[in-house]
Amino acid sequence: MLLGINRCKLASPKATIRFTTVEGQRYNGSRADLTFSCRPKLLMSHSLAIYPGSFDPITNGHLDLIKRGSLLFDTLIVAILTNLEKEPLFTVSERVDMLREAVGGMPNVSVDTFSGLLVEYAERKKAQAILRGIRAFSDYEYELQMALMNRKLAPELETVFLMPAETYTYLSSRLVKEIIRHGGSVEGLVPEPVEDRLRKKVFPHQF
Ligand SMILES: Nc1ncnc2c1ncn2[C@@H]1O[C@H](COP(=O)(O)OP(=O)(O)OP(=O)(O)O)[C@@H](O)[C@H]1O
Ligand SMILES: [Mg+2]
């Protein structure tokens, strides 16, 4: 069955789907059986993307990406990976609080946590896409490797890369922590409440 992209009228965004083409043909089956040309339409039916990361802590670069993602997708879940290899500065619940504060005014963005494989979490959430950011060439190799591995594990899940505003292309959580440890200012690089939390965390005796 070859369905053109404009000919699919979707009845349900679930893994097992039913829809009727504009010619009145009925389809009842698995999403994986659909011709590739029909899938972009499925993606647009109710698009849900997951933006995974460590967010230790959230920076204005992350926030820039979240804003762009929230305009592209109907729902965006910012998901904190809890089984990090690196030792985080902030606890998971502190990171959740900071993220929730930062995305508070965005009605289609929520914050969640997960451990284990991203593709399994994405499947549980019925997400169609993973959102990731590309800052510089240095991100590209790692991001590509991860995206292709995720595609191997879950062929229907697309990874979407977005670029931040130029001002944030050099910004990372690691650099922000380094600046604070050395007494520098991170004004404009992280949301204001995050700067306060960073100072309290790194220099607890000064407060
Ligand atoms: N300034 C930024 N602009 C665009 N994308 C970003 C930015 N910072 C992080 N990202 C993207 O957000 C995702 C999650 O990143 P992550 O939580 O590792 O942040 P990070 O700033 O890279 O932290 P760390 O320095 O601890 O690695 C990744 O896809 C990363 O490329
Ligand atoms: Mg990183």
C-alpha cells in the first residue's frame, strides 16, 4: 500500500493505528508497516519530543533550545537522565526544581526524570522525536554516534538537532560551574535563580 503524504488522515497517534485515506481506504495496523512517505504526517498529528540531558544545571543555552523545541512540537518533555556517568553537582530534585522554575511559563513543556535507555523511555512516553542541541563541531561526532545508535534501537524515533542563538554556542554546564568555582560571573548565561543556587552550592559557608 503506497499512501501519499497528503492522503493520510490520522485517527490515532498510537503505535497501533487506524486511519482512513481521503479516498476512503481504511488502514488498521502497525505504525512500522506504513510506507515511509506517510510517516511525516504521523509526526505532525500530535508531536511529542523528549529533550534529554543532565542539566547540571540548566543554562540559557538549554533554555534557548527548549523554547525553539516548544514551538516545533505540540509537547516537549525535558527529561533529566539520572544514571549519569559523571558526578553531578546538583541532586536530581534540585535540577528538576531549577528546570521547572525556568520553563514555568511554557504550557506545552514539562519536566521529568528517567534512568536506563533513552529509547525505552521514549517508547513509554510515545514520543516521536528526540531533541538535541549542536553547538560546535565538537558536539557533532558524539551526537551523531548517539543518534545513529538510537535509530538502530528504535528506527521510528527521529533525532532532531537544533542550533542555539549564536551567543550560546560556547556555553555548557561544565563551563558555567568552572566559572563559578573561580569566582567569575555567569550573568546572562544561566537563569538568575540558577546563579544564586550555584554560588550557594559551591561556596556554602558564605551564605
Ligand atoms: N548552549 C547550548 N546550546 C545548544 N545546545 C546545548 C547547549 N548546551 C547543551 N546543549 C545540548 O543539550 C543537550 C543536553 O546537554 P547536557 O545536559 O550534557 O548539557 P551540557 O551543557 O553539554 O552539560 P555538560 O557540560 O555537563 O556536558 C545536548 O544535546 C547538548 O548538545
Ligand atoms: Mg554535554
